[in-house]
Amino acid sequence: MKEISMFDVIGPNMIGPSSSHTAGACRIAQIARRIANEKIVSVRFDLYGSFAKTYHGHGTDRALVAGMLGMNPDDERIKDSFTCASKEGLAYSFKEKHDPAFAPNTVIIHMVDQYQQTYTMRGESVGGGEVMINSINGVEVNLSGEYDTLVVKQHDAPGVIARLSSILANYGINIAFMKLYREDKGKVAYTIVEVDEHFDKTLFEELRKDRAIISVSYIPRLEWD
Amino acid sequence: MFKNAKELLELTNTHECNISDIMVLREKEVFNRKEEDIYHRMEKSWNIMKKAAHKPLDQTLDSMGGFLHSEAKDMHTFIESGKSFCGELVDKAVLYALAVSQVNASMGLIVAAPTAGASGVLPGCFVALQETYHYSDEQMIQALYNASAIGYLTMRNANVSGAQGGCQAEVGTASAMAASAIVELMGGTAKQSMHAASHAFMNILGLICDPICGLVEVPCQTRNTIGATNALICAQMAMSGIANVVPLDDMIEVMDQVGRSLPVSLRETAMGGSAKAKHICKGCSSS
């Protein structure tokens, strides 16, 4: 059982009105932004359940755009995030959707970067500002954003995981969770690694040198403070 | 370190200190945090509370859903006119609880305590007490540690979510947190803090969560004022020697059970209570 801190009780410091609909939405989009390595130029948010019904009154829409711009849940610019998005050249849109299979506060984020590459991520706000990422680019995952996370896209070939974990070991990084997913046997696979320590930039360069590794995204843990 | 109110009380006896001190000790031990870091982080939250409490006093501040506009300003004007009749402390507690709720509903910066929906309760009491009785920031921050202990016990052993337990789990918990903290701030004992928290829970027991149009606006804003004033009353009762026959641990369990037995329509779904009153839904058109 996760221990409860006094700052889980008195906190988080956040932009209202709702920890799940505002702060949580912001955090999901913050994570989505970090999945892409390039600048995102357009984004569409598909809203499900309570997100679809009450997104305007809870500022879910503004919080999502704010998160996509890298703002934290306590950033007072969240209310004006639409204006900020226009200034930064981010086009955004929202769609109200329905799918009873998804948790009540679910959003699917479709992103396009400046080179027209597309990314998709599905996340849910689980309460108190905490979130769960369920899918990245069509691959089912389970990420809380509470750990520094590496998303490695690789060719599904023998030895990649061994090399990956030995590089991490060389950097003195302890793996908290590691999961492997693949699209098709022998084609593309994803390794999601959540670790205890913060990453060092040289680590990515080393990982990207590996021929079997197609891309590496880094999602730093989300801090509340 | 402690998992219920009984153990917390024993620790205050063993260490001969207050509930707030035990909560700091726990934070240091469990999370390996330094005392000064804990202080600065809580100081930051306290400053946000004070700022939010004063933000909409002289200006209108429209909520996102369009139900709230100038409640804090209107109350402020009324108090300034000399017509108010509840006494300075209650006047201010109500004023600041209204103000923080309004800041929350208009996408302003607040501290969830324990939730965003109930974020006006603690600042309502605390800012009012500081201004009326001139406590230092250090004393107020110490009192916030006490409040967090009661919130921790409730989160650990019950829940603080309107969807799970109704408003009694949000505003009720905030009120119990504040009641306990006020006792310590006013020089009462740890035991009296727990009685105050029990009173606060018991008084608000069964309160439903029925947000109109599903928004954190009505009745949330005015419910924050009942949370704040209830805390003041319960702290005073406990310090006068009025004990609650139900120990705090049992009271938290009772609150949890009552919450679970509330129909879903009365737990944040906007399918019952005030949300289904006949003549209010006109406001929905603006959202």
C-alpha cells in the first residue's frame, strides 16, 4: 500500500476546480507531450465519459491544452492556455465520444509533430490528480507517470533487452518496472522501463546508437511541487 | 508509524507532544524528508490559501460553469457595511470559504485540502483565525500539520472522494481536519482535538454530493461555509469539555459506511438532490 504523505492530504497545489477533471487532465497531456520527441503542431482530444459531459465547466479542455504546452497543474496560465497555444503554433480540437469500455474520465490524444509524424496516447484520470496511461501508439501499457520512464521502440530481435538493461546498469540505474510489448513478432516492439533514478542525457545517446533501437522517448516523473 | 487515531494519541502521550509534531515526525521517517523542507512546502501551500482567500473580495470572479459571480464580494461588502451579525470570526470564516471556493471554480490556484471541492474549508477557518487573533504564520503552518494528520487517517481508513462517500467525505473530512487543528492552535489537548474531529464528522454525517450540472459550484461553495463554521463550533465544544461518545476511529469508519450506503444518485453523479431540483437547470445553458 502506498504511504500517504501530509502533502497528499494538504495538496496538491492546483488550478481548480477539480483534481480529476482539471489537474489530472493536465498531467495526462503533460505525459502525452513527452512521448513525442519533436514539436507537436496539432492535437485532437477525444473525450469519454464524464470528461465528455462536463469538460467545459471543469476546464478539462484548457487543462489538456496546458499540459500539451508543458504547464504544470498549478500553473496560473492554464485558464488562458488556448491563447498560449495560438502563440506557440499549436492547433487543437476536442471531440465528445462514447465508449462504455473506457473508464469514466478517459481521453485519447492524437498528436501530429512538425514532420507530420503521428502519435496516439490513451489515459485516464483516476482521482486526486493521479493518472494512468493505458495505451501508447496502439500498444497497451500501464504507466502512472510517477517514475522516470523510458519508452523504447525497437526491432523485435534477440539481445535488445539484454543490451538495454546492461546500458542502464552501467549508468547505475535501478529498474523499478519493465514491460515488453510487441506489435508483431519479428517486427516492432516496445520496451517500457520505469526507474528509480533520474536519467542522464548521455544515456539516450548511447541507447540511440544501438541499431535495433528505432526511437527512445523519455518521460521524466511528474512532480507535484 | 501510526494507522489510527488511537495510536496517534498514544504517540502524543509517549513523546509528550502535539498531534502536529507526530505528523512531522512521521513525514520525516516515512518519506525521508528534512524538517525545513517540510516547513517550506507547507508554507507554500499556506501562502496559496491566503492569496486565494483575498482574491475575489473586491471584484467579481465568474466561474467556468457560470453559476458563481460575486458571492465573496457581496459578503465582503455586507460585512464592511457593518450590517453583519455573526461576529467577526464567523463572518470571516464564511467570507474566506466563499472566496476560495470561487477561486477554485474560476480556474484559480488553490490547495486541495483534502480535495479541490472542499478547498475553502481550511483557509476559511485558518485565515479568519489568524486575522482575528493574530497568530504567526509559523503557528498556522503547525496547525496545518495537525489538520493533515486527521486527513491522513481518513484517507487511509475511509475515503475523501465525493463519488465514493458524498460531501461528508469531502467537506466533512475538511471540517474534521480543521476542527482538530483549531483545538491545537487554541491550546487544547490532543484528546480534545479528536473529540472535535468526531463532532465535526458526526454533525455533517450523511451529507450528499449533488453538484448542479455536475460542476464544482453549487452547492459546493456554500457547503464550504458549513464545513468552516462547523469546525469552529466543534473545536469550541471540545475545548469546553464536551466529549463525543464515538471515538474518532469509529467515527471515520461510520462515515465510510454511510458513504457507501448512499445511493449513487447522491454521490457526485448530478442525478439527484439539488442537481435534480425542478427550476434550476436554466443555468446549464451557459455552461
